[in-house]
Amino acid sequence: MTGNVKIGGLENEIEIAPERDDQHGVEPSEATNGDSLEGAALRRLATRALGLTGADIERVVREARLKARREKRRVLYADIEAGIRGHRPPVPYDVRWRLAIHESGHAVAHHALRLGEVRGLTIDTTEGGHNTLTFATSTPDTEDWYRRLLALLMAGRAAELIVLKTVSAGSGGAQESDLARATRVALDMEQSLGFGGRHPLLYREHKDPTAILSRDADLAERVHRRLEFAQARATEVIMENRKSFDRLVQALFDAQALDGPAVMDILSTAP
């Protein structure tokens, strides 16, 4: 790599000194569309940092500076990347493969259902997989849009079933999990958005989905039916785009982190 790479801003700006290309972990092929190797390095670091907060990034930069100062040299790409990874051990092969399948399922569904842009995917965070997706603001929030949203949320689980024939608990288990978010959306469709199968004109606020679904078996059945349809639709979408999906899974598994242009290049390439 030639030249130095700067990250940060104002007093927090640091300069990453070049050494050998292989120490940056960036191949020339990653610099696309006129992008330089320096730009590719920055994009790779930004993708590695998906899911981190601003405070996390400040800590990474501070620790990289201290390390470089102790060793009387400039900050290297490897210092920043190691800080972002938190010196975590490599993810086991089977876990890494499942994470790549899961996150690729979300990305394929998001793109195919025209929900917006994919900004990045990673399977190298302390919480496992992570994706950054944007949603088109010009699309009317019709029932069809919410059905597509549900399919997106169920796509990670659907992808695991397609490839591995089993599912992990990664789709559920927490209030911000795929299943929890999908359940809330489906419940909103039944209770407050005017799309319900019974009494659609009634607006019924709910603060605790678990409590209301546990009390009302009929409502729970309608919500679950929406989730089943969403998973079936996600399965269809992934199968219709299976070649792109397989390419994305392999690329994400190999790189562990892909930025938006890399993902879109795979998804937009004809079979």
C-alpha cells in the first residue's frame, strides 16, 4: 500500500502508517470503482466496526495510539483492526458458517424485496452477526410493506433451515432479536395498524406483547400465522436468488465483514 490512511476527525484524527499490503489485509481487488487501496482499507475497518458505538471507536483509537507510542512507531492498520476485534479468538468454523448463512439470508431478502440498501454485514462481533440496513423512505407503509418487513426479519432463520436443516437460538432469546421484533410487528398489524383479521378498525394499544399473547389464544394464532407466512415468503425469496445467496455466504464467511458496495456487487451480479 502506498500513502497513509487517516481516520477520525479534529483532535481525534490519527494517521495509519503504511507497511506491507498483507499487513493491512486488503487485496488490490477490494479497491473497486476507482477506489484506492487506502479507501479500501478504510471501508474494511468501517465494516469491521459494525455494531460498535462511538465510545467503542474512541477506545480503540486511544489504545492503538498508546501501543504505537510504547513501541515508538506510527499506528498501523493491524493495530486498529485488532482493537476493533477486541483480541477475540477466531469464531469456530461451524458457528462462523451458520452466522454467514443467517446474515446473508437477511441481506438477500432485504435486496430482493426492495426494502432499501444493504450498508454492511459482519459475522465478527462479540454478539455474533450484525447487519446495517437502510429502508427506503418513499415507500408507503401499506400492509404489503409490513409483510415484506416480516419476511426480512424471518429471513435469517429461513436461510438456516434451507442450508443446514436446523435453526439456532440466534433468531430469538432477546427483546431485540429477529423473532421478538417480528412478533411485535405482526402484533401491531393485528392490533393497531388497521390490518387485523378481526375488528381491523379498532386501535388497541399494547405495552407487553408477551402478556397479551399469553392471554388471547386466538390473537396469538393470528400473529403466529403471519410469522409462518413471512418465513415461507423469505424461503421463496432466498430460493429464487439461491446463486447470489450462495456467493454472498461464501464471501462473508471468508472475509468475515463486507461493506455495502461489496454486498451489492454480489447481489446485483447476474447468475
